[in-house]
Amino acid sequence: NKIHILSEDKTSLVYPNLIEPLTQADYKKWGMDTLVDYENEIDKVLIEMNESEVLEDGRVLRKLINKNDFKINSLRVNMSPILQLIKSSNKIQVLSEGNWLDTGLVEPLTKEDFETHGMDDLSLISFDKWDELDDEFEIITWTEDMDSDKFIEITTDAFIPIEKISESNFEVLMWTDYMEPEEPPKIEITILPFRPIDKLDNQFSIVMGEYEPE
């Protein structure tokens, strides 16, 4: 149930913090004018962080990451300067000398906690180390940047977005300022060739009748 788009350069699948019902401003900021590029292979995912709190002369952002959604080959947060902590197994941790270290910190965190223990570059953490964490872990960051949107960038194994989202039911959300269409918008889907009979259940019956022209 997550809303996603492709980045402007079409190289990343982006998960912005959008909640329904969407507004016209949401569509104008994030909306795509075509879905064709969902057929192209990519290997990056961008996940927008959640605003948590203002902390002294900066702010704290957080995001829960599920490793089952995407394999994490590498991960970084696209902001600088920044200090980062990892919450896993209900412990605030950092990577120190190649191993995850329990800092002993408890929430609510302070700016001093980030300055004493925070990491400034998560991209140096290898896949093996991310794999040691719980299936769900949280990235907690502190930054002096008070304005811009902040995203976690995950480099993963190459995939085709339309194949990824087609693993389950999905919706296409659209907005237009054209108020009097002659007919409802249509979505054209191109699929791999198949035999209709292969799509039937194992048990089916054939009903035959005789056609008599008038």
C-alpha cells in the first residue's frame, strides 16, 4: 500500500511520503506524465524519510526499512552534514571496527548522542553487515538542514519496476484538469504472449451449441 514513482532521470524507484487522499499539489509535485519507463531495468530505490522532531539547531528524521522489500547492496542518505544511528533489536547501534556496537543510548535522543556516537557515511557498510540486522530496522538521522526532502538511497539487484509491482494487485492514480473527457481514460498494458487456455483452471467445461442463421 505504498505510493511510488520513478525519479526524474528514470534511474530510481521513489517512495515519497504520500498519504491518500492525494491533493492537486501532490500530483503536481510528484506526478509522472508517462508510465513507459516502468519497463526499463534499474537498481536504485529512494525512500523519503519521516520528519520526527526539531532538536536544538537541527532536526531528526527517521525511517523504518524492511530488508524483505529490497536487497541492500549499499545504502546512503542524500544529505550532508549528517549524523546517523541505527535502531535494531530495540537497541541503538553503530558499526564500529567492523561490528555492530550497542551504544546503550535510550530515547529520546539528544544532539550530544548523535555527536558522540553518530556515523556520517552509511555507504561504507557492506551488504553482509546490513544482513546481520533484523528484517526491520530503523535509520535515525540528525541534520542541520531544515528544509529539503531527505531520501535514503538503496542500491539493490537490478529489477524492472513493472515486474516488481505486478507481483500483487496495484492501482494507477491519475489527475487531470480536463473536466469533460469524451470517454474515460484507458490504460494500455502490453504483456508476454500466452495461450488463453493456459489461463483457465484445471477443471472447466466446454459448452457447445448450434448456430442457425436467420
